[in-house]
Amino acid sequence: MSAVEGVDPARSRVFGEVAEAYDASRPGYADALVSQVLAYADLGGRPALEVGAGTGKATVQFAGRGVPLTCVEPDPRMAEVLRRNAAPYPHVRVEVGGFEEWEAAGRRFGLLFAATCWHWFAPERRWDLVHDALVPGGAVALFWNPHGVLDPEVYEELADVDRRFGVTGSPHGVPAATFGDEPGQGGEPFWPAGECRADGRFTDLTAFRYRQETRYGTERYLGFLASISSYRVLSAERLDGVLAETAKVLDARGGGIDMLHVSDLFLARRRA
Ligand SMILES: C[S@@+](CC[C@H](N)C(=O)[O-])C[C@H]1O[C@@H](n2cnc3c(N)ncnc32)[C@H](O)[C@@H]1O
């Protein structure tokens, strides 16, 4: 989520402060994306590992398909909401900790997935960690939810608000028209294909882009913004100011915002 989040590790632990708002306002992922991941991984009943599970936005989508899941999440406040969301699925296990510290304890998985969080894992170690967590032939699925503003005038007005408040990343920081059909293009500076190819231990690299249009009501949209790291690092005064000005722009047009909601998926397989 490019325009949304950066790679500064200090920003990676800000989500728990707003775990409930995060859960209430953030979007999930395209159902077709979940189907594609499962078809590619061909688990045949084997378990999957989810890293950076947050409050379980992707977790429940995979758990609902019957996949046995181990979920790793470092923030105890996010993990608490995750446990609640996963409660209907006894085949979901939650382990609190960062990916870098996680103890595999001899376990290997047929699928590892990470939703909107690959960019938070230590760049120099993440491919080793993925490789070691997978059985030979196991699949890795990395996905994000970039957004674009459908109305160019709304985009311009919100860009002006962001400039005034020094916001450097926002889901409305990109006009929808800039998204083509190529996965990773237009919204995702952390796109992992280059790194994965250079690593050399993975094969069958492929990618997909799913597009849908979503309308956020003003309140939900402000909750979404307030859950994003680039907003969380603002002072309370600046945060209140930017949210109030954003609301003013949206409400002057009748409230809410129409967004292109893209789900970008990257897939690869550990060489056998
Ligand atoms: C933007 S949230 C995404 C959460 C969830 N996957 C989703 O799709 O809504 C990023 C998540 O990554 C987690 N995270 C940050 N650094 C991590 C690390 N080193 N290892 C595992 N998870 C991490 C954060 O605590 C947070 O829950």
C-alpha cells in the first residue's frame, strides 16, 4: 500500500493503538484472490502460515474456506481482536511475536501468506524466513490493497489537504486512473517480484490484480485513515486537523468517497 505505508520499522508497531478502529474500517481482500491462492497452493488439507495477521482481515477469509492456519502477529492488541474474529474457527491458532523471532519448532507449511505487511519484515531476512517455513514446493502469497480516488477533483482537493498537513502516504494519494492492469503497478513500491527472482530459491512466479469499486462513508473513511501508519505518526493536533479537513472536503460533496479498491497478489513456490 504504497501511498499508504512506508518501511520505517518504528511505524510497524503503531497499529495496536487503534486495533478496534482498524478492524472496523479496513477493507478485506477480493474473494477471487483467496480462491486463486488456494488453487495455486493446492494444500490438500495441509496447514498454512499467516504472518502479520493483524486483526484477521485475511485470516477469516482463508479460515472460512476450511484452511488450518497458524497466525503470527507481534502486537498483542491486534492479536486480541484477531483471536475474537477467529473464534468461530477452531482450526486457527494465534502466536504472538514478530516473524523474525518466530519459532518454527520443526513445523513446515504448504502455504505462507502475508496481507498488507510484507513491507514490514526485515528485508535482509524475509526470503530466508519464508524459505525455511515452507515445505519444498510450498507456496508464498503476498498481497496488498492499494486504493485510488475515482473522482479527479476529489483527488486534487484531498491532495491539497495532505500537503498542508504534511501527510506523506494516504489511500487517496493516487488517482484511480493511474492504475493499469499490471499487478503491482501504480500503487505498490514494495512489489516483491524482483527480490524474489533475485533470491533464486523460488519458481513459478506469477501475479494477479483484482479491481472493485468501493464507497466509504465519511466516518468509516476517517477510521480507515486513522488506522494508517502515516497518519498515526502525526501529533494528535495534526491528526485531528487533517481528519477534520478531509471530512470537510467529503461532506461538501454529500459525504463519503468512491474509491477503486485493487487487490494485488504475488505468488511463488519454493523450489522442490
Ligand atoms: C497493515 S497491518 C496488516 C494486518 C492484516 N494482515 C490485514 O491484512 O489487515 C500490518 C501488520 O503487520 C504486523 N507486523 C509488523 N511488523 C511485523 C513483523 N516484523 N512480523 C510480523 N508482523 C508484523 C503489524 O503488527 C500489523 O498487524
